[in-house]
Amino acid sequence: MSSWHSGSVTKVRVAESGELSQGQLDTAEALVRSAFGDGFRPHDWLHGVDGVHVVISDGGVLLAHASVVTRTLRHDGRDFDTGYVEAVAVHEGHQGRGLGRLVMDYAESVVRERHVLGALNAVQSAVPFYAARGWVPWEGPTRADTPEGLVDTYDAADRILLFVTSSSERDGFSKGVPLICDWREGDLW
Ligand SMILES: CC(C)(COP(=O)(O)OP(=O)(O)OC[C@H]1O[C@@H](n2cnc3c(N)ncnc32)[C@H](O)[C@@H]1OP(=O)(O)O)[C@@H](O)C(=O)NCCC(=O)NCCS
């Protein structure tokens, strides 16, 4: 099921996993690749493709995208059903006019309504954008639950941020205890 918000010309669509056509996914991928530049690798898009997509368009032109993928994060013996936010991007020619805010408003609603925790791994330049929205940098150790068992996933380039909802309890995260993600192809965070 999709939900729509229609302003004067700007449309927001929240598309369930599998609802976007291949053509719509290709358009979204092109937007995200162009906004991120060369650092965006093939599996970076694959990480978001099965999620719930938030797409913002104007006059039929895609202007912004985010997807929320279901993952499980573990901390201190507790499993957190997590909305992992991927592929947040605003068309290069339309940044700085509130579309990033709008696409994240919807992505965070998906997190709040369907998950107990939000998480993402931001590029350094976007950390202040998320921090201003209440996303909190994770400063403790990270691990991943891989087919070979638990592995240390420390990477100096990671900027992992958490979006704590009321059901995930703000005080429940201790940086002395590792945050553990589930396994996936490519970058684990
Ligand atoms: C990061 C990005 C999504 C922000 O979208 P945007 O449409 O430019 O942002 P908005 O116009 O909605 O800005 C919302 C607020 O965030 C602030 N903001 C936007 N980008 C920011 C940044 N990189 N650092 C700090 N603040 C930022 C704005 O000043 C604005 O603040 P205000 O509410 O006080 O006015 C967009 O710049 C982008 O697509 N960048 C390239 C891809 C990328 O880095 N994606 C995020 C990957 S994790």
C-alpha cells in the first residue's frame, strides 16, 4: 500500500517494499548515485532497495529519496527491531530547500510506527543534518553477527547514528557495550 501527501506541486509517496516498478527504482538509484558521487558503490544501492521507499517528486521529476530497511540490532542481550535508513538523497539542484527535512520526516515516521529503533551510517558531511533532528552518534564498539560468528566491525569512516524511540528507551544504550548488527552483503553498517 502507498500513502501520498500532495502539496501544491510536491508529492510524497511512501511505497512499500516491492511496490516501485523497476523503472522507478532505476530513477531513484540514479538520483542517489548522482547526489553521493563516486563513493557510492553498487551494493550501497542494493542495501536500500528492499526497504520502504520515501520518494518526493515535483511535476513527475524525482527530487528526493530515502529507504527504511528492516534489520535487527543487538545491544546488551536485547534484540531491537530496527528501521535502518539508507540512500537518503536530494537532487543536487534542489538541496537546501527543505526536501531533506521532508524526506526524513517521513522516514522517521516509518521508523516510529514500525520499529523500536532507527539507525543509519552517515557520510561525515551529513552528520550535523541528522544530529539536528535528534539522531545520536553511537560512540561505543560495533560488531556484526556473521556466518562466521561475531566480528569486530570498527571502521574509522563509520558514522553510526541512532534514532531512539520511546519503546527503545534512551537510557538503555551504554557505550561500554557493543552494538551488534545482523549480517548482509557488502558493508555491514
Ligand atoms: C544531506 C541532504 C539529504 C540534506 O538535504 P537538503 O534538502 O539539502 O536539506 P534541507 O534543505 O531539508 O535542510 C534541513 C536542515 O538541515 C540543514 N542541513 C542540510 N544539510 C546539512 C548538512 N550537510 N550539515 C548540516 N546541516 C545541514 C539545513 O540547514 C536545514 O536546517 P534548518 O532546518 O535549521 O533550516 C542533501 O544535502 C543530500 O542529498 N546530500 C548528498 C547525499 C548525502 O549526503 N546524503 C546523506 C547520506 S547519509
